[in-house]
Amino acid sequence: MAETTKRIFGLLRSSPPNYTYYAAVSSGWKAGPGLPGSVAADSGFAASGYARRASAENSGDIALEGDAIAASLFERINRPDSGLHVLIGAKKFMEGWNSWRVASMGLLNIGRQEGSQIIQLFGRGVRLKGKTMSLKRSAALEGGHLQHLHLLETLNIFAVRANYMAQFRDYLEREGVEVEPPIELSLPVWVNEDFLEKGLVVPRPPQDRDFTAETALLLEPDARIRVHVDLSVKVQAIESTRLGLHTADVRGGRAQAIPAESLDWVDWQQAYLDVLAYKARKGWSNLVIQPETLRQIVELKDKGVPVCTVIADERVIRPQSFRDRALLQQVVTQLLCRYVDRLYQARREQWDEQTMVYRPLDENDPNLGFRPPGVNEKRAGYVIRVPRSEQQLVEAIQKLLNDQKRLYQQENAGLPRIHFDRHLYQPLLVDMPGKAQIAPPGLKESEARFVCDLRDYWNAEKNTSLAGKEVFLLRNLSRGKGIGFFEERGFYPDFILWVVDQATKAQRIVFIEPHGMFHAKAYIHDEKARLHERLPALAEEIGKRSRRTDITLDAFIVSATPYDDLHQHYDDGTWDRARFAEKHILFQERGRDYDYMRILFGQRTGASCVGGGPGAPGAPLSGAPCAGGSAADTGYSAAQDAL
């Protein structure tokens, strides 16, 4: 095997014609079962029929024998237990076959000039299953990933006499596509250990409980869980008008269920095995899957509305050929895997909520312990991936790494961030779309504005209306690390705010979610907006389990959509500011007549007293008279200017 490999690369270096290459590589190989001219199964190679013919014409030492019984080696390439690692063939492999395993391509006299064939060939190698069949590489997904995973997701292309390869690379660079991997920088965070000694608590499952060991789950149809697969063709149009450029995104097709007659074409035994393999990869040993349940899930409807939907060409959901049937099989497998994932996460979150206790907040809390995946550092930190073209940003980050006082105590200085000394760690990075990818994600515009408004309000009121109180803020991460709610789908509010009475040590824990609401559901159907309704009862249950009666839970939605743009569209169109405040929906406005920060802290606001009095949202923290809040927004503006 080693000698054969050396011969291959020796031939590559000498750049022979295709014919000679195939003949030389094939010589000395014994014909095995499968494709004519393929090699023995344990060799790790599969050669095309062209190689076999070339070998036969140039070598008299190979005995060619047909085998009409054995299965094709080529068809075994995609099997998990396949021993084939190298495929040698002619241009026939540019189309008509699909494999997730392609990692490297070697081209000989292919791609010497521009044309569609070379692009087709690239298409054979860029396919990737992705996490939970998302078809995306890890760089496009949130959360931590294995170190060096990007190397396995990279298509490597080696070419001899492929002049167009260099032209193609130049073309990508001119179009702004990064052809070099981004620079990855680790940015450590500084955790305020003094704050961790203040006795702050968080509602989390107890450390000595194990969901996998304590529960046995049965995969079952649940109409509350909706999944879909989108295989539609997407079109983007840009139109120039006197008002500027307008972009419209259009996708073909509509979401629909797979017809019952098409489901008869599905190999349900294979689908069952695929779902079992997915379950094993996830490590869900407590999940029981029965084969007959799978079709029930795909056919499930809730009041006539299908739970599993597909956006795809008609031939996919109503196959007319064996190739269409294979696509349908893939779609059904994707639907089932996504459903299993949603159901398992929903049951896990339900169990978490039912077992929650108040646990002390320490440096091991997942919201504080995030760190670069695969890095054995004690300090938590961000991972920033910067394109090599953004050299100025790279230099700014490297300077801050050498001057941590500026990094943790100042804002911007080349890296957009916000400094709020009541946040449990520094820095708080601001999202940089188009410039860099940040993990965990940086603050979005509405989130950054909220932090700056809270900072301004605290600085203005800490010695007056908030005297005797302490305020602490923590960014709440997403699934897997943050604190979430809801049974059927997780909701992870962006921030956790503690308001602590210095005399009694009583804690008010407020979950805050800033986001746009123009497309929000009606209030009665919006679980996020109604979270505040269920938290008092949940706080009482957790308090009993934890033997704590001095802790309350609350929640607010902070709308990034202005009131004037929302009130006529939201719910029945009759809501005024007072109604929104009563339902814990606030607007990012700070003035004398309306100050969402004062409402958040249970204060009176202006002459209208929106949200004031005993029935105001949240427990009143002081009896301070009405006063206008600070409208300063300098920190937020500075952060945005840096972008």
C-alpha cells in the first residue's frame, strides 16, 4: 500500500497524460469484485473501468476476470464500514454521483480553462452533512465545536496542469470571498470574583441529578413539535430606484406534507436504522425508538396542520424515478432526525424546569465558564475568527491582548465592546457582522443599547432611588449553557439581572429579552411574552425545593421595534403603552413621560405614571418620586461607530 502511494505521487509530480497515469497506477493491481478493473477490497482503492482498459492495453501481467455476482465496490463507498479511501476515475465522476466523504481531489489535465465542468467537479466535494443534518459547516453554527474540526470540513484540491485553478482563486478574491482560512484569536475574559461572593443564585437543575440516568424517554408523536426541511430554490433580486437599492428574497415552493402514497416508497427499515445511528451519535442512551412510530410522526397533523413539512420540487415529494425516491428517503430521514432532536431537547428542558433549585453562582457556571473548544485553559474566553483581509482588526485585538487594562476597563479601541462594571465579566463584545465571527456571539444592536441604558440608569440612580440596592447583570448564553424555559421549545432570555437588597439580602432575578417585535405573535399565543405570568409559581416551587423564600423571579420583553411602529400591528391593534407595560413589554425609550428603565425597576414614570403604583410590573424597589431618566446613549453610540 505504501509503495503504491509513493508511485501515485511520483506520477503526479511528473505530470503524465491521463492515459499513462491510469495505466501506471492500475498496473500491478489485481482485479477484484465489483466494477471491472476495480482492485481488491482491502486495498482501499477503487478504480474506474477506464483505468482497467488502460491497464489491459499496457500490461500483459494482469488477468482480467468478470464477476457478475459480487456487489460493486463503488456502491460501498458511502457505507460507514467502507474500507475504500481513494477513488480514481475519469470525467464521468463530475456528475451523477454523490458522496459525503470527499475530502481531497487530485486533478490531471482537468481545469486548464474556464468552463462548467470544473465547477461541477467542485460540487462533488463541497457537500457536507453538518451537525444534525443542517448541511452547514461548523463556522456557520453557534456553540462550541471540536478543535481543528474545520480541517475535516475543508475541501483540498491538488492539480497538475490546471491553469484555471489560479484564475478561479483570483476571481473569488475579487468577489470578496475569503480563500484563506480566517485568523482565530482567543480573547480571555475577566470574571469579577467579588461579585461571586455576594451570594447570587441561579435556577438550575441540581448537580447530583442526571437526566440520562434518571429518565427513560419513548419517541412519540407530539403535535407541539414542528419540523421542516427546506430544499427550495432561493432567488435574490436587487433593484435600483430613486430611493436607493432594494433587495427582495424569493423562494420557490410552499411548505407541505409528504403525501401518504409517497410515504409508501420510503424504506422505513432504513429510516429506522438511520435514526438509531443519529441517536447513538448524540449519546441519548435513555431514548427508546420503536420502528412503527416513525411513519406516525411524519403523518401527524394538529387540527389539520401537518407537523412535518417539506419545501421542495414536486418530484421530491412525489417521486417519478429511483433517483427521486432516493431524495425522498433523505428528506424523510432529515425530518425524523430533526424531530428526534426537538423532542429530546424539549423533554430535557421540561425535566430541568421540574428539578430546578437555586444554586450559588460561581466560576463553574456555564454562563461564566465558556472557553475556546478544545483549549485546556482555566480562564474563560471568546473565540474571534477574523478574515485575513481585516488586518487592522487583527492588529487591534493583538494590541489589546498585550494591554489587558484597556481591554477590560475601556470601550472600543479598535474592538467594539461595552464596559459596564456591574456585569459579572469583562469585556462585553459587540457583534461585528461582515467583519468577524464571535463565539459566543457578540451583542446585537438592541442588546448593546439595553446594556448602555442600564449602565446610565444605574450611574444616575445608585445613590438616590436605588440606594441600598445592588445591581448585577449577566449575559445568558443559548442552549447548552444558558438558563432556558418552556417544554416544547427552549427560550433563553438574553440577560439575567439581579437586584439585591443590601439589608435583607433578598434577590429579585429578572430575565430580560431585547428583540424586535414587528412580526410577533398575538400575546395569548406568545410564550416568550407571557413568561412573566408563570415565573411567580415557578419561583415558589423552586423556593420550596431550595428552602428559600427570599427570591423572586420576573421577566420582561424589551421591544427594539418602536411603539409608533408596533401598536397598530400588535395583537388586536388597541394596545397602548400602559397595556404593554402591564404585560411586561417595554420599549427602548427614555424620556420624562416614558422611561423603560424606571418601569423595569418598578418606579413611577412622568405624569402618566406608566407602570407605576402597586400594580406596576415587578416589585417596587423604592418610593422615589417621578423623575426623568438619563437619556445618555454615548456608550452605545461609540460602540456602533466602531463598527
